[in-house]
Amino acid sequence: MKTLFDLCKPRVSVFDENKRDDTLDLSNLKEGNIDAERFFDETFVTDGMELLFDTAFKRFERKGATGLIKLSQAMGGGKTHNMLALGLLAANSELRKKMFGGKYATVNEDIKLIAFTGRESYLEYGLWGEIAEQMEKKSLFNPFYSPLMAPGQSA
């Protein structure tokens, strides 16, 4: 019988002193400074991630009814990693083809990402202004950030 040491070999990058303190968050996704190929080279796609991808891409294809996905793992449970993975796949149709073959082929284009991190607590025009700006629809959303207020369900 093989030992755990024989069966589990850490990636070389685990021992890279320059990477030890690298922690990605949603601002990295927004800024576009994640090497997607490297990210997925070092990511084991779990069943839970595949469920997330399936649910999201069905929605992108307008085939899924689920418009909201609640990630509910405990702290350190991979919520940010899952969101980063989905965002990278959504924004990069070539990466989707490479990783999943034709599985999400009906969504041929790159999907525009809007990312917000709760770690950024100061936003001049609030959450809705930030989202509007990223959507390039600032004037359309103006009533919801000047003065600051959240839109209701009918809005």
C-alpha cells in the first residue's frame, strides 16, 4: 500500500517564496490581473464548482430559472475561489472551450463581468453607482446613487 506522501505531491508553486502570500479577491477579477490558465492549472474543479458552472451557464444561455446563486460555505470554504473561477470562465470563451470542450458552446461570446468586493468600503456613488459604472449605464442608474438609495423590486 502506498503512503500518503507517495500519493500526494504538492505543486512546485507551493514552495515558491514569491507566491506564499498571494491571496486573490474579486478586485483581481475586476482589474483583470489573474492569469486564468495558471489559475486553473492550480485548481481542482470540484463537483460543487461544476454545479455552480452548470447553473450559471444555463442562466447565461437563458435556459435556467435560477438567477441567484447563494454560496454558503463557512469561512475558508472556497466561495471567493468559486466566484473567481466562474468569472474567469465567463469572461473567456476560449478558456471555456479549452477546459470544457463543447459543454458551454452555446455561449460563444465572452460575458461582461461586473465585480464588487465588500472589502472596498468607500465607493463614491455607493454600490449601485459602482455597478452602473461597470455596466457603462451610469446615467440610467443615476436615481439610485444620487442621492444614494437602493432600487426597489419594481425598479
